[in-house]
Amino acid sequence: MDLTEEHAADNRHDALAASLTVEILTRLFGEKPPDFAVRLWNGTVIPSAGSPRFTLVLNHPGALRRMLLPPTDLAVGEAFLRRDFDVEGSLEAAIGLGEAVAAQVTTARDRLALARLLASLPRAAGRGWQPPRRAALQGRRHSIARNRQAIAHHYDVGNEFFRLWLDRRLTYSCAYFETAEQTLDLAQEAKLDLICRKLRLQPGERLLDIGCGWGSLVMYAAERYGVNAFGVTLSQPQTAYAREAIAAAGLGDRCRVLAMDYREIRRERFDKIASIGMFEHVGRKRLPEYFSAAWALLQPGGLFLNHGIATREMRASRPLPWRRGESFVQRYVFPDGELVPISDALVDAERAGFEVRDVESLREHYALTLRHWVRRLEAQRDEAARLAGNEVYRVWRLFMSGSAHGFATASLSVFQTLLAKPEASGRVNLPLTRRHLVS
């Protein structure tokens, strides 16, 4: 076969792949998708029936096969990292395509038919892709040693990477918005203040922050509420940053941060305890140990505020096909992370001895927070790629966009739970109303 014939054959194969790709997309989304457009590698465009929120860009003839075979969120995520496809516009909106596909593929026969069509598309070559570092943890799951490895995997992208898109205090958890238009800095400060008010912090009290991150809460509580704050984190870069920030703020006499696990704290007791965004790393089987440890560290009459992401106990229904096996987040972002329903967490807290005094969902606030983070990261794309590599940039853009979709659609939630350790008499130092929380 000479070059002309070879070129003609390539064109025929390309045209067949394009035709098959359009057929698959039409089966899944109709002749015109409702709110997005599609652009193929050869320039073919499938327009949106309405105003498109994004354009799905398929970069080669085997892109759909790479994305949907097998039908897991890991396959889709790695196809995105590999640049088999791109999204122009809202990546959060594009995350919803998984649910849209699942709504069309409802039976085993449907799944088999789709798989056969996908398998007819060409196998994509490796395209020279080098995956970002994936988690390779050793040891007993959720042991202190293994948790250090998991945290190192997550945070070793570097403090400067996080500084690109977090608020000025580097508060890496859900903010608290008075309005949707409020700035991220103000909303994060409002969250810190809400925590302090829920804990009824008083000057001179001893506060423990489990999983203190870069020290935003311990510094805020010491400066604004006059407490003696002690934070622990398993991240060495966070510890180094927090210590420098504490020294620069002149708070060294009231704040300290150590690189240690909360289970390693000995012979210390605290008036109040906070755990903000650390709960997701504990592990379902370790929750009784977690709450028991907090109980033992807390003085009688003290309060414990646990702020963490929860999954929902969904009514019986057909599971989505994207939920089998190791997830994208577990492999590339939060190794060993586990989410549980809030009901499970409350049962374990009560079994440890705590009294549940208040539970507040901040679900909509986390969707807003993540959208801020995604916009700020996207605005710093070139610098993020310089600091951590383009693949890591894409990991975080996809992870945070997907999380925003999860909170917006109520498949994920986040709760602040206020727990009390009553004195022997049953007394807890709380007012009769919640007015102090809304003033």
C-alpha cells in the first residue's frame, strides 16, 4: 500500500469512527444534547438544543472508548488526565454527564449494547501519557504510619500550590457564606468565627484542633477569643508553615502546632476540641476509636465540634455504573478517604459518651466554596502547572469540580456537629437557645 492508499484508508477509518461516535452520543443524549455541545477531533460539531453550558471535546477517534469502557469514574478521570477529551466551559456541569448516561443505560441489555458499540471504536495508542503520582500506601489501613503516607500524598504538592487558590488564611474546608456574592476571604473568616461561637470559647481556655492544617483556626481562636490553642497535623509542610505564621503574628505564647496524630497526644486535657475537615480521613471502622479519643482528651463539661463531609443514605435504587472499584479520588487525591452517613457518625459519637447538642448542614456552602476554589485554580492554570505539573492541575480541577457537583446535587453533604461531654451532674455550659449562633 502506497502513501496515498494508506492516507485514504486512514480517512475511511476516521470517518467510520466519527460516524459511530455520533451514533453513540445520539443514543445517549438525543440528536441535540439539551445543554451542551460536542466537538469531534475532525471538526464535526453536535450542537446543543439550548444554550450550551460547556463543550465536550473528543480529541481522537478512541476517546469515547477510553472514557466509558469500563464504565467507572476512574476510567473517565484518567481519560481526562490523558487528554482523551477536554471540557470547554463549566467542568462542574460536565460532571453531570455520568448521571445522564446512567439514566439512559438502565438494563443489562442496554449496558451490553453500549459496550459493544464502544468496543467497535479504535483502541487509542498510549499517546505518551505519564500519569501523575498515584497513591501507593503500605501498612495497616488507617494506622498512624499509613495515615502519614496518605496525608503526605495529598499535601506534598506543596504549600505554594494551595496558596494559589485558597483564601489568605489557607483555610482548607467549607466556608460559611452570608450571601452567594460574599468573598471567599470573608466567608472563611465567618466560618472560623462560627466554630468559635459554637464552642463558646472563653479567654484562657485550652482548645485542641485535630487536623489543624495551616493553622487558621488555632491562630484565629487565639487572636480573637484569647484561648491557648494546640493544633496537630500529619503534614510536615503544613506544620512548618503554621509555625512560621504563628511566629510572624506574635502568637507563639498562645499557639503551638505539632506534626503528630491525635492518637499520640498524652497527658493533656482540653476545654474544647475542634476537628474541621479531618473526619473524612478517619475510616469507618476507626470512628469508635476517634470519638473515644476525643472524649478522653476533653474535660467534663467540654464541647467538641466535628465538621466533616458525609455521604447520603440513598433510598433503594439502581446504583450508578460509575461507582465500582477504586475511585479516581482514592487513587489520585485522597487515598484511604472514607465517607459515612451522618447517622452512622452520630451513633458512634453517642456510644463514646457524647451528647449530641446541635447538627447543621453546610451543603450549599461547600458547593459555593468549591466553585471559588475552581475559579481561582483555573485563573492560575499556568502557575499551577509550573509548580505541580499539568497533570496535577487537571487532577485538582476535576476533583474539585466533581465535588462541587456532588454538594450541589445533594449526593454529598457536610455537617457541623456540636457534641458535649456532660459533667457528672449532667450539666453542660450551653445557653438555652441558639440565639448566640445567629446574632
